[in-house]
Amino acid sequence: MATETHDAGGATGYIIHHLTSLSAGEGFWTIHLDTLFFSVFLGCLFLFAFKIAAEKVTSGVPGLLQNIVETLVEFVDTQVKDSFHGKSKLIAPLGLTIFVWVFLMNFMDLIPVDLLPDIASWIGIPYLRVVPTTDLNATFAMSISVFCLIIFYSVKVKGGIGFAKEMLLTPFGPWLMPFNLLLKTVEELAKPVSLGLRLFGNLYAGELIFILIALLPWYVQPLLSFPWAIFHLLIITLQAFIFMVLTIVYLSLAHEEH
């Protein structure tokens, strides 16, 4: 339990408790159950909300949900038109899904750090991390999925031979094929690594600051938690936006024929 751990292990025990995931399995096959639960739950929440908005869409005065959905759709559509120069029916829905899903996962960081873990401890769950994007496994899973799409469309649009030429002949021509391949491999692998680490690093730092604020005396916490929450709201929105835009840009590059 969070409170018991705090009492028994002091500040260090409290921090470690909040940064420990509810896991099953051992070693490489360890599964973070809380990350999976909240990721799937928020994904289903996103789909359900958009389904309700689509079913209740009206040409008259729109409701709040329809306004939000239409604003998000128009916003993502604008970003796709500005950043993506190929032809694909997947990119806009993918961009919308990434932005909303990542934002919802990030938004969990604004829930008081002790609320859900304490509720979980009452029903016998010893650990609970409620922000999926503070788990490196989740952010890398998303970035690797994007990387697979990049490779898929690179081969689909350019063909196997065209993709091989791009990897072997750029940027220095046929006389430096091994060096070209090394540079291109590093360039391609940097895309999922940067996507995953950027999102994880920013959200992990934000969560850690909330935990440190929770360790302060109760009369100090509101003075720091509210301003940080306002600032962090900008961070979580920006990180969702960056993940979406970089995905669109990377897929746009994959669709370009050289």
C-alpha cells in the first residue's frame, strides 16, 4: 500500500512504490498489467466517445462532444495536409488516433498521484501506475509500430529494389555503399528511438515532480501542484502533438519516391 510504504520506507520507499508497475511474469516476458489495462481502457474510451459523437451528429446546433470531435478532426486534417505529401487514406485516421490516444494517456498524469493507487490497495492490488506513457515499454511499443509502418510504406511505394537503392546509394553514391548503409540504418533506427524516448522522458519527469510535490507538507502542496498541473497540461498536449506530427512526417518521407 502507498501509505504503508511511505511510512515504512520514507520518501525513497514512497517514490519507488509509485514508480513500480503491477507486473506478471519474469525477465523479458514481464507484462505490466496496469499499463496494458489503462492503455486499452483509454483506447476504448476514445473509440466510444467518437462513436457516440458520430451517431448523434447534427447539422443544427452541435453539442459539446460534437464540437470537440469536429475541432479535433479539423485540427488533425490540417496537420496532415500541411505535412503529408503522398496519397493514403490511413494517415489522417492514424494521426487522429495517435493524438487523442496519447493525450488521454498523458492526461492520467493530472489525477492526484495517491488517488487510484490507494483505491487499488483497498482491494488488494499492491502496485498501480496509472500513466501508461511513463512506461518505456508502452512508448516504445507505439514508436516501433510507427517504425513498422515506415518500412512497410517505404517498400510498398518505392518497391524492394527502390528501397534497397535508397539504403545503399544515399547519400554518397555507389562507391561508399557500406558507409551509406550504416548511415541510413542509424537514421532509420533513430526515428522510433527518438519518438519513444521523448514521450517517455517528458511524462516520467512530470510524474516524478508530482510525486515529489506529494511528499511536501499538505499546506504547501496546493501552492505548487496547481501551477505545475497547468503547466503540465501544456506539456502533455505538446507531447501528443509532437508524436502525431513526427509520425506524419516520417510516413510522408516513406511515401516519397526518389
